[in-house]
Amino acid sequence: MTHLQAGLSSETTEKARLELNENPDSLHADIQQVRDMIVTRPDIGFLRTDDDFILRFLRARKFNQAETFRLLAQYFQFRQQNLDMFQSFKVDDPGIKRALMDGFPGVLETPDQHGRKILILFASNWDQGRNSFTDILRAILLSLEVLIENPELQINGFILIIDWSNFSFKQASKLTPNILKQAIEGLQDSFPARFGGIHFVNQPWYIHAMYTIIKPFLKDKTRKRIFLHGNNLNSLHQLILPDCLPSEFGGTLPPYDMGIWARTLLGPNYNDETEYTLTYDALHVKENYGGRDKECADKLLKRSQSAVEPGTLRQADRENTAQPLLALD
């Protein structure tokens, strides 16, 4: 095991070998092959190219060097093409902070049975007079930047659950093709995370209609990992064990505390506007991180990040199985 795999459990190291083709004997050579491709894209500013950073992209693309470099290039290109999104890209930016405090995203402390970090979104909490969709997307991307520092999550990946309970047609009408396309580009095409599943629960009919808008921008692999559960918690539990879920999703854990992730990033006094700063260039976090999150924050404190400068579920009355959105074809 090299220093690049330090801190990984033996189980996760073996998982990386079997599922991602990760070979500790060739890690440095794999990373250098990707780094050597940078000269082929002089139009892009690759603002971070250290070993740890490139490694997360290799893991996201199962050590296919060509696909890894494509993702790395898209990561920086997306930031160059969306400069406004990444100005003041920090936790105490007013827009990002409001989104975080409103639970966008929620991040469960307990992983699923496969070690994947679970992110949750309660769609009806979107107060469109308070949070723009762009700020919600920025808060999600910033949260992922913090979480992906954890090498275990680079390998195990993430799960996203979206509860559409009480999400109105008026709210849905604000999900325009342009902003949906931007979200897909930022999450699917330009970020080095492995998403093992995206689960919709309590989705109304107009969310199905929304799918027809975003479908052309989704990769086939992504479509196969999006599941519609409706009101049926049983189908959700077939894929994510109840022991990993809060009570809102029929799980055995306590109800989700909507402010817990914001407090993790901002500290216990997260209403203080001036006390904490977490920038995309560097993190300045006082304390109050717990467990692995603190380790990730400490690692981020030591080096700069890449930057581009200026509802409660209803129990199913009947049995039905979760269906991939692809089944709508």
C-alpha cells in the first residue's frame, strides 16, 4: 500500500482493486499518464494537478486514463464556463449559506450498507423567494468538494435521495431546461464522484414530465441508476437498508436534523455571519468537525483547492417495485 492509499481500510482497498482496477504498484504511473495529457488542452487552466487530486478522478473512471483525463478537463472547463457560480464559492457566501441552512443538501452521518454516503433533498423546502436554484447547486457542489476529500468515499461513492412530497407544480415550473442542463453538466459530467443510485420518492406526475426534458442530457449509465419509488418505501428499502435511513424514509434512525450538515461546515454558531470562512481556494475552519469529516477538513486546510477566479413519506398502500426512470421509455 502506498501513501496514496493511507487510511483506507483493507476492505475498501480490496474493493478498489476489484471494482476500480486500482493497483498500488502502478498508482504513480497511472497518475503521471493523466498528468502528461494536460499539454493537449492548452485552452484549459488546470489549477490543481497533485497526486491526491488526480487520483480521485482515476477512481471515478475506474482507472481508464483517457476517460479520467476527459473528466478532469471537463471539471475545470465547467468552472471556466460558469465563472459566476464559482465566485465567492465558500460556505459563508450568503446564497450558499442559506441553501445549506435550509438543508440543501442533507448529508446523513450513517452510510448505506455498501459504505456510500447518503445525500438527501427535500424538494418542497425550496423557497424560491429565498434560494435560487443556482445557489442550491453551488451548495451541493461545495458539499461534494468537502466530502470527496475522503478517499473512502472516492471508492465507495454516494447515494442521492430526493423526496418530492408537496413539491408544487409552481415550484417545478422553475426547473427550466437550462438550469437542469447546468446541474447535469456540473454533477454528471464534471465532478469526480461515483453515484451508485438516485432515488425519487413521492414524485408527482410533472416530475415524470421533467424527465423527458433532462433525458437527452443523461448518460445511459445514469438513467439506469435513477429509480422511481413513488409512495412505496418497501422498494426503497430493498436497495437501501432501513438501518441506514432516518424515520422520514421509513428507517430506524431518528428524524433528520436539517441543520446538521450546515453546522458541520460552519460550526455550532452557524448563524454568525463572520466567524467562519470556507473558500474554494482554501479552508479556514475553526473546529467542531467530527470523525472523518474533521480529517477531510484538516487535509483541505493544508493545501489550496483548484479555483477559477472572477416531507415525510407515506407508507405504500399497495406493493409495487422501484423502476428505473429508463422504464418510462
